[in-house]
Amino acid sequence: MFEKNTEHQQWLEDSIANLDAAAGTIHIQRGEDLYLSAALRIPEPVLAIVAHVSHGKGMAGAAQLSKAPVQTCNLQDDKSGNIRPGAKAVGAQAAIAIPLLSKAGDVMAVVGFAWQKEGDPAEWVAQAPFPAKLAELTARLQAA
């Protein structure tokens, strides 16, 4: 299982409601790998798989490596190689993984969202007030 961070969980729940998303996760980087600190509407079998994400694996790992958002307009049909079978089990369509960077440019965390519709998740997360919420979480992580 994973160690749920209450503050991260509340931020995630608020963000999912704000974005009208179906599900989401927050992974914190420790060493080279990512560890789940918050999740909402992720099936139990998938939680077991994504509790620890090896360096560079899946969408979160691809965002970690590129230090840039990684997205798909349809998880079920994606052929990029970034989508793992567990992600498809969430039953969502569009998804995005967004790395949060330290002031030095290192990855501190990766937040992920999935929707029950196809489309461009980068457009959805660019809408106010979400960029401010993302900046707020980034600042909290930088201060920790």
C-alpha cells in the first residue's frame, strides 16, 4: 500500500473537483523513484501497482524524465508506450501527468489526472484557477 499524506490528499480531492476529473494521483520523488502520497478513485489493484513507480516507468515516469507534462487524449487507445496496463484499468480516457520542479529544476513530485472523456487535458489544466493551485502545491513542496 502507500503512505497517504493528508495535505496532498486534500489538495488532490479539491483539484479533481475543480477540474471535473474522474481520478488522480500524487507521486513524490524519493531517490530515483516515485512513491504515491495521494490517490482518488484509483482501483485497489492499480493502487498496489502504482504505489511505487520505478524511475522512468509509465506516464508519471515519462513526466519525471522529461520534466514536462505527458498526456494522452485516450488512455484506452494510446500507442505511445507510456501507458501501462494498470492505467487502462482506471477506465478513464484523457489523462495527464505533470511534474512539479524544485527551484533548482529537479523533479519533486508528479501529479496525475484522468477524465472520463476524450480531449486535450493540457487545455483543461491551463484553465484558471488550476495553474494557481498547481503553483501553491509546488511552493509547499519546495518549502518542505
